[in-house]
Amino acid sequence: MTIKVLATGSKGNCYLLEHDGKILVLDAGIPYKDIVRGTGYKPQLISGVIVTHGHNDHSYSASEMERKGFKVWKPYLMEKNIRGRKFGEFLVTSFDVEHDGEPCVGYIIRVGGRTIFYATDFEVIRYGFINMNITDMLIEVNYTDDMLDEDEYKYSHVLVGHAELNTTKRYIEVHDSEYLQNVILVHASAGLDTAFAEEEIRKVTNARVLTAVKGLEVNL
């Protein structure tokens, strides 16, 4: 089982979760042709596409993929807070997160004996999953407090729409267990000291900690 990073950050987000020859696309914030390239030009392997929210850097090609016949899930457009759906062997549950007033969700994905947590673009996550034995986390660290400039036009959006290092650190600490093996930090803001962020996260978990960059492939 692998996670492949096709894009991460404000210009686009897309991750491929591959298991047993099938692919679940986590966010579709890049052109469809780039997603196809990421699959090795085998889009027929895609079991489904799950989208966290409607911002372009996460949903850019979602509508196009729907038109092409792919199963695309956008639970942030639905009413219930927690829902489940199956894409082949991928059993997916969504949960709401706080993102600058924009409906946004995170996901729990169960496949091949693993429980994978994916959350990005959140100020805070109000749900806990302590008893679910999470094995892998893809979770946002966007900025640190010292990076914020109150005079900057995007100050409010960053503050209430993205995850500060200590917010993510506390969430990982609560969910750390003997089962947790991998933590992949996603959607880093330009200027984030990723080495420092990784070092801080390693203080609260013995899991492998990596920062997502385009082209990264992680064996789970």
C-alpha cells in the first residue's frame, strides 16, 4: 500500500492512496491530466475520488472527473455531520472540520487492515477518533504563529482556515498509539520551516514523520 503526493499546498492538493492495484484519489485540486499521469496513465485503476471542500486547490478537476464517470464524493455538500461510503475495498467515513466558514470535511479510510486519517484546511477538528487505532495520518501543518502578520491581507483566512503547528501537534499527541506508524504533514505554507515542524511532531509520537512534497511516495 502506498501514498503518492501529486501536489500539496495552496496551488493544488492531490494524493493517491493505492492498495492492491486500486487507487483512491484524496482531493482533486490539479488538472485531470496530471492525475492520470500520476496513476501511470491508468485511470481505470481509480476506484473513487474524495474531496474535502470546494476551494479550487482541492476540487479543481472534481466536476470533470464526475462527467467522465468517476465516483466523486463531496460530503461537505450534504447535511449530516458523519457519513460513510465504500469505493471498492476502500471504506470511507467523513467528518466536519472548521475552515473559515467554508463547509469542509476530513476522512477516515479503512483498507487492507489499515486506518488512515486525512484532514487539511482546518482551524480545529472537533471530533476525536482515539479508539479507532489509526495507523497513518495525512494532516495539515500550514504555519507557525510567528509567521503571521496581522497587516497581511490573508491574515484572517490563515488564522481561521488553516492548521497551526501546535494545533496539529496536540491532535497527533492525543491520537498517538502503538498502532500509529506514519504521519505525513500536508499543505505547508510557503516559509514554513518543515524540518522544525517535523522535529516538533516527533516529540509527541514514535511514528515516522514526513513532510509531503510533490513526487513523494510512502510505503505504508
